Amino acid sequence: MLLNCSYVSYAQLTAVLDGVDILTLSIGPDEPPEDTLTFLGLFEIFILAARKAGTFVVQAAGNEGPSPYSVISYSPWAVGVAACDTDRTYLATLILGNGLKIEGIGLSGATLGDGLIQYSKLVLAKDAIKINTTFPIIAEECQYPEAFDPLVVQGSVVICTFSAGFYNGTSTITAIIHTANLLRFRAFIFVANPTYGDFIAEPIPFAIPAIMIPTTTDTQNILQYYERETTRDKTGLVVRYGGRVAISEGRNASYKGRAPIVSRFSSRGPDYIDQTKYPIDVLKPDILAPGHQIWAAWSPMSVLNPILSGHNFALMSGTSMATPHIAGVAALIKQYNPSWTPSMVASAISTTASTYDNLGEPIMAYGFDLYSLNTSAPFGFGAGLVNPSRSLDPGLVFAAGYEDYISFLCSLPNVDSAIVKAATGSVCVELFENPSDLNLPSITITSLTGSRIVHRTVTNVVSKAETYLSAVLPPKGVTVDIQPSCFRIGPHGIQDLLITLNVTQALDDFTFGEIVLTGSLNHVVKMPLSIFPISKT
């Protein structure tokens, strides 16, 4: 059984009592809890209680990217999901009368008829303002129908511009659609403004043909054509609109280009322990899944998003769209392996993920600059892009139980055991040498000084014995040694691993690597390394 919760406390309690196997949480705290550790906030304790009851919990990582330290999924007992773009896009083409074609975004029908190009008059919004109007500036955003001369815009393709109102959030695409419908535009073009730069265009269902042109370079080409074909009098008023344009069909999906790419909005690690955002030895996010432009069922009432009113499906973006993908994969694993614990399911998802894209290159991520790409890392994609088929047969898993999570809490720096007991009801009995000893399918060390031995235990979930050979892609400035480097593990057997990390070069930021365990039965178990080497001694 799988439950998607939006109101956590009551829903979680009910879910646990009902024996729900998987909880998917498309919400989280807006900021770290006050006066306590991130792991001891009420939200996290609810999740821990669900884990104690055997419920797998998957949680959206947050939509505050690409800033570091922006994740809102903190705890190792919840699987935090990052979002990625896929290779599916919805492109439309603006065809100018001179034959120039400009790609844009437009989830709408075309101005074409019977497969033939049908050009319509091109009008710049600010050139269609009524004489003596009181809307000389905001009219370019097409927000107010009363600002326009209906004889000019009716049957025309009108250029509406991203300007101050869109920049400060007071203008909307919904208002443009209202204006276009009321005044019977043939179509509209929503273009970037050089004053404000490029913008991010998401496919929106338009009631009439329309296209968004989000880059200023393309806007300049359109306006140059418009001015060449437009005749003005000495005062600058238009006396003839000579420009003609057509818009192609924009509702057909196109599949091309690089994927996955970590979405710009997807929150980034590292994970942190309190409001000061001091980093802690837990990898967040945990995993990457499609979360950009995801189709899903939608309420046609659409109270908070009028542009989707009347639609039964919507194309949405966010880590909340990525999270259900992981919940679905977890449900498949649980069905295939009903006896597995939540940590075993989480491990299978993590160790079988891919860190390469469809071009065979390392996964990239969108950065602060619009449409800029940078090489991503575990703080962007966790263990990598989920691989549903491989996760059903991971070979080895890293298992952890409720008592291990309590030991983790009790091992955190400067933690009062009384506070842990008050929050969880459990006492501190056994402590790890370091929080990094929690048996996770990853290793994160936020301040490695000299040398540290990290403990991990793997369990063979295959009914056959298998021999594994370890290999390491070491993080810069760190050596990594695994003992035993080669081992044979029996059916459902257990193997302890001692992983020694030594600083060879102090750095001023995290550095990343990977441990790979390759089995004789073709199982490949990957474990990301995220290390901050401070000093050699």
C-alpha cells in the first residue's frame, strides 16, 4: 500500500496504523527547526516513527536550488529525492514572413491550416495602444484589454513583452490569455525583454495559439524583422503593419538532447545539522528522479492556478513531482522482495543508480545562470539517477534499523542524550565512533582530519554465493583503502567492510569519489563518497 501525504502528522499516524508500506511526502519544512537539530524537528521525528513501524518514507528534497545547503530532507531515515530534466520537450516554432524560424515553447495549437503555413499580421503590443490611453507602459505586457485598439489587434499575432510586472510578480500569463480571448487575437508571442534578460519558459496550455520566446537574442531578431516591415509616420505612429508570422503546433513532444540534467530548482546539499547550516555526515539528496515537466492528474477547479482551470491533467515541475517516481520504484521492490526492510529498499535504489547521462557522460546540472550547465555531483543528484530494473536485483544491500538511527543521533557532536530520549523515547545505549558509521549506502565526511576508519556492513540478498572485488575512484586529496578488498559472501550472508580514508591534500571544499563493488554474478554496487579533507594531521 502506498500513500501520498500532504498533511503529515495525522496522515502519518493513520498510515502507520493502517500498515502502509510506503509514504511519499511532497512537502517539508520551509526552514530548519528552531532551537533544535534538524534531525530532531517534529517533522523528522514523525518520519522516524514511521520507519520504526516498517514504513518506507520518501521525501521531496526541496525547490530552493541551485543554492548549496538548500535541502529540506535532512534525515538518513528518509529518502530525499532531487529532480531532473528529461529529454522530453514541447517545442513550437515561430515562422517569420522572411522565412526565419525561431524555436520557442508553446503548448498550444498552430496558426497553420491544413498543414499549410497561414501567415497573420504581426503587431507589437505597445503600437496597438489606444490614442490618449492611460496605459502607455504596462500595455506592452498585454494585461489590460481596455488599453488596446480592437481594430488593430483583432485577428493579429500580438507581441507581448516580459517587463516590470512579470519581474515583480504582479503580471501573469493568465491575464494575457484573457486579453487575447476578449480581443480575438489570432495568437500571441510572449518575448524576453533585454532590460530583464532571458527567462525560464515552462509549457503552459494556451487556449489560443501562442508561443513563448525566452531568450533576448531571439527577441531581437523578431523585433528587427518587425521594424523592417512596419511603416511609421513622422511621429512614430504605425501607418502600416507589414510583418507576417505563423506559429507551428506546440503540443507534440520531442525527445532529443542531453538527459538527465539536475533541474535548476532542485535543492542541493550538503546536509546540515542546525540553523547555522553546519554540515553533517549524511548525503542529501539521496537519489535523482524525473521532476521537470511531469504530467499528472489535476483538479479542474484549479483554485491556486487559474491557468490550468478546466484541465484534468497538468504539466508540473518540482521535487514533489520526482518523489512519486521513487515511491513507485520502492513499491515495485517491496512487491518483489516483501520481506525487505525500508533501509534495504533504500539501499537497492541507491547502489544501482547511474551517474551518467544518455550521452555516456557525467550527469550535468543547471546552475545560477539561466541555461548554463555544470558538472553535477552527489550534492546535486545523490547516488545518481534511479534505475528501476536494476534496483530489483542489487546483489548487496546496506541495512540499518531503528536502533542504528538512535545510535546515530546519540553520536552527533554536542548532543545531549536527554534531548534524544525526550524526542524519540529511546535511550542512548550504543554510540558510533562517528556519525559517518551509520550503515548508509554512501559515505559523507564533513571534516576529515588525517585518517578515519569508516565501518560498513553489506548483506547478500541473492540465494547464491558471490565473489566481490572492490575498486575506488578516490576523491581529490584523499586515499581510500577497503578491507577486505576482495571477498566471497554466501547466500544471504553478511560481510563487514573497513574503509580507511587518509588526507593527502587539504582542500577548501568537498571533493567527490566512488566505491564500486563488482560481483562475479554481474552485480555492481556503487557507493558515493563526499569528503571535505581539512588537514593531514
